[in-house]
Amino acid sequence: MVLVTAAVLAVALAVAVAVFALTQHSSDSAAGPLPLVPVPAPQATSPACTTLLGAAPTELTSNGTQLKVRSLADPAPPSTIAWGDQDPLVLRCGLDRPPELTPTAQLRLVNGVQWLQVGGEGASTWYVVDREVYSALTVPDSAGTGPLQQISDTVAAKLPPRPLRFG
């Protein structure tokens, strides 16, 4: 039951970010903070999340465009940061293990970090699965690969790898 709930919440997060991103087409969207749906993040206050978010870049490059850190609407989820005005990218730290992480799951290695991609409508959520805490970067389909590479560099520099955990 916990796995089903976690899966539903992960999909809801991806859909909420994608829907929000797809509905923000005016330049006025930059004026306001980004509202985010809270998701369970039991380790959000861990030292690892503090380290990761403290080292997160203030800008990400996506398709040649510089995306600046975006303020989050209150109440902002803990250990969460976002970049960009339209089609924002969102990094969350301290999440539960994604239920899609199984011994046979397809993982991608990006700059020394193992990621699990979970697709969604208009966006994908990429989970860091080989570190002390689970983190997720939700990336709209319109984004390039730069943000994933930049966040991989930050994760690799700040959090040591550890064996995968499946249960």
C-alpha cells in the first residue's frame, strides 16, 4: 500500500509540475512564486539534503537559455528548489525510494550519478538512486540535457555514492 501511495504521489508531482508549466505562457508568470504540490520527503531535513541544496547552482542552462532560481510559493515544500519562469525545473531532496526502482529497472549514468527516469505527461522525473538520500529532478520535455548534467555534477561533488537499495 505504501508503494502504491508513493507511486501515485510521484506521478501526481510530475503531472502537477507539467500542468503548471504548460499553463504558464505569459511573461507575467515570472512575477509570482512557483506553487508546488507537497510530496512526502521524510529526509528533507537531513544533512545530505542541506549539503545538496546548498551547493545547487543558481542558474541552469537548458537549450542555451539560462534559467535562474525561482522563488517558491508558501508553504514551500522543504528541500526543494526550482529554476525557470516558463517550464520550470524542480529539484526535491529527501524523498521516499521510488517504487519504480527495482533490480531490473533501467538506470542511466550521467556524470557519475545513477538516475531512474519516470515519465509523465509533458515532463519526466529523474530520481538520484545511488546516494544517501533520494532526490528527484522534474524536467519538462522542452528542456535540454544540460540541467540533468549540471545537477549530476553537483550530486557527484557533494554526495558520495552508495549501493542501490531495493527494499
